[in-house]
Amino acid sequence: MSIWYQSPSLTSLNARGMNTAVSALGIEITEIGEDFLKGTMPVDDRTRQPLGLLHGGASVLFAETLGSTAANCCVDPDRAYCVGMDINANHVRSMRSGLVMGVARPLHLGRSSQVWEINISNEQEQMICISRLTMAVIQKP
């Protein structure tokens, strides 16, 4: 059973990120499943820190992008929207180049909050970062 309020399209989800930090870092939504959202982000000059490693902040931005995009697809956009309340991340492996893949899955989908787990891995499917994102569901007046 699908978790989505409406069936999102890759085109519409990627268009939401245009002219934002999402497009500036090269983040792309690549797959929509029944209960997950996948995306990619390059590890290049836009996403590396001065030591040449994937910047932890870029990983967190990637995780929040996937989680918040997914969260907003789970609510009726005429009645509510979702905003981030808290995010944490454990960076478990470094990267210098390539592509990271992220998968966002819900842990809790409530009326006033949602909790998402975002796993970020490298091209060899090794864990790079694991994040948990708590979203507030705001009812529109």
C-alpha cells in the first residue's frame, strides 16, 4: 500500500528543487517507491569540505531534502505542509568523489509529526551516513 497522498512524479519533485540549494548541489530525486523516495548527490567541488572529503553538512542537506520532499508528498497539499523540526546524522564513512545515493523511509506518519530515516550510501552500497529527520505537519488555516 502506497504512503503517498497523491502519486508524485519525478519531474514535479525535481522541479521543486530548481534554483535552490538542492539544484546547486546537484541533488536529484531518482525513484519513487510504495514507501520510499530515492535520490543521488555528486561528491564534487560543490559538496566537499576543505580536506577534500564529502562535507557532513552536504550529507545533512541531502538527507533533509529527501525526507522533507517525501514528507510533503504524504499530506494533502491543500490542507497541510511539512517542515523540519529536528535532524541528526551519523557520518560513518568518508568519500572524496563519486555519487552518493540516499533512501528516505518513514518510521512514523502522524497527523502532527512525521519521522523519517534516511540512509546514504556510496556506489558500492557501503553506508556513508544515517540520518533521522522529524517533520512537523502544519495545518493550513
